[in-house]
Amino acid sequence: MKILGIETSCDDTGVAIYDTDNGLLAHGVADQLATHAEYGGVVPELAARDHIRKLSPLVQCVLDQARLTVSDMDGVAYTRGPGLAGALLVGAGYGRSLAWALDIPSVGVHHMEGHLLAPMLEENPPAFPFLALLVSGGHTLLADVQGLGRYRILGESLDDAAGEAFDKTAKLLGLGYPGGPVLAQAAEQGNPQRFRFPRPMCDRPGLDFSFSGLKTFALTTIQNSDDSAQTVADIAWAFQDAVADVMVIKCRRALQQTGHQRLVVAGGVSANSELRKRLAGLAADMRAEVFYPRLAFCTDNGAMIAYAGAMRLLAGERQGEGFDIKPRWPISDIS
């Protein structure tokens, strides 16, 4: 079964083809960094318009990569939510219409389920059950994963997601957009001894996260410091250090609570090298394994949607004649 996957939840247009017999056949991503950089963040209307321009040519490009035609597809998967409403409508409308025209099944996929299952595309995929840490621009959560659609949320962010906090802090530091990569790059030159940021919600039991306070602490630190390049690097290091520390503390608690020996880490922030280094130390200490998607699949992409959609279609799930989107859609609500 060959599945065409379409991802348009935010500002990346992603398309891929996944074959249930032969694995991933082709994939491509068209980003919108230049479109949104001057605004310091994603402008929803511009994102939707860009998806309209880029989606159809990208589908043809991916089909050409795989040396297939659209009539070779056996199903279509598209991101149903959560995400920006206008952006979601582009992918959902295109995907559902294409499936209807070809008389093949389609399915709407949960964006975060796509991230959660992205490591399944690698040569050494994790086996169920496992603990999942999903860290992206819009979500930060820990989940006990027993199987496809069997997700129990153990903790999540009560305010800003980790990726959102990275972006906002980078903007405060004048580092540009997207914030995560540029802040991490600046932190490489930082002095670990100069500043120490708090570790929010780590002095109490539980697995929830909070990152808005770190952003406020960063703002106060910036206002009370000089604006030299070294100070910017020192603050970037302290912020990243605090976020990574919080992740490790919470993952340790969750592994102890669930008894799992496998940890899946996915989402855009999972590409952060400092976080990976800290989690590798945690895994060694607890005799656990950590699984990541390849770097290209940490951020939004069509491959994760194609794979998740293929699993859903194999399980018998089908979209009806119409379609809808869910801009707000807790992962705990899917089954």
C-alpha cells in the first residue's frame, strides 16, 4: 500500500510517499523561513497562501523522485490538526479532494501522533510500549505509549511550549528567526558559570512543564546586563541549560514512574544537541534506550504523516465523504 502524506499544519509544506512493504520512497519539504523572518514569527495568513502555492508542485516533485504517478497511490494521509486553521485547510482540502478523485481512501492524521511515530521510520525503530517526550514549537508533553492510538498523557506544558520559549527568548536576544537553532548556536560560545536560570516546576512532584517564567527571567537578565555578543551567548547558554535540565529531570521521573526502558524524543526541539547529550547521560545512568527521528524528520515533514496515516489505514480507519480540521486537538482525544 503506497500512501501519499501531506503536512501543512504551520509553516512547512511537507509531502512524502510511504510504502507499507518497502518503507519510505520519497519525501520533500518546502519551508517558509524567508516569508516569516521579517516578522519574527509565523503569520498565519501568509503561511496558508504559501501552502497553496507550493503544495501541488511539491507533490509532483515527490512523485517524480519515487518514479510514480498519482494513480499509483493507494491512499492519502493529511494533517487534520492541531495547527493553524488556514494552513490545515489547504492540506486537508487538497488531500481529501485528491483521494475522492482517485477513488482511494484517505485519513486525517494528528500532527503530534506523526511526530511521536517518526522514529518508526528509522532502521532501529522502538518497540511498544515506550515513554515519549514531544517537544516542539506548539507542544511539550510526556506520554505513556502502549500502541497506536493508546496514549496516556503524563504531563504537559501549562503555558509556553519549549520551542515557543526558545523562539521568544531568541527574539529578546536579537538573534533572529527561527529561534531554536540560532539560540543553540549562540549558546556554544556561552560561559556556563556566568548566569543560572531557574528550573521551573522541578521542586515539586509531577510531570507538567512551565517555560513562560524562563522567558521572563531571560528578559529581566537582558535588561540588567550589557548587550555585548558575549553576554548574549552567556544568556543563551543559561537558558538552554535550564530547558535541557528540566527535560532530563522530568524524563527521569517519568521513566521511574512507568518502568519503561525506551524513551522516544521527537519534535523540533529534539534536534537540540545539548538536550541529546543530556538525555544520553540519563539513558546510560538508567540503562535505557533513547530513540530519535533523523534530523530532517525532527521538524514538520510529510514522511511522519504518511507513516502515521499508513498505520491508521491498515487498521481500517477511513475518512468519510466530507472532511474537517481540528486546530485544537489534544492527543489524548484520539484513539
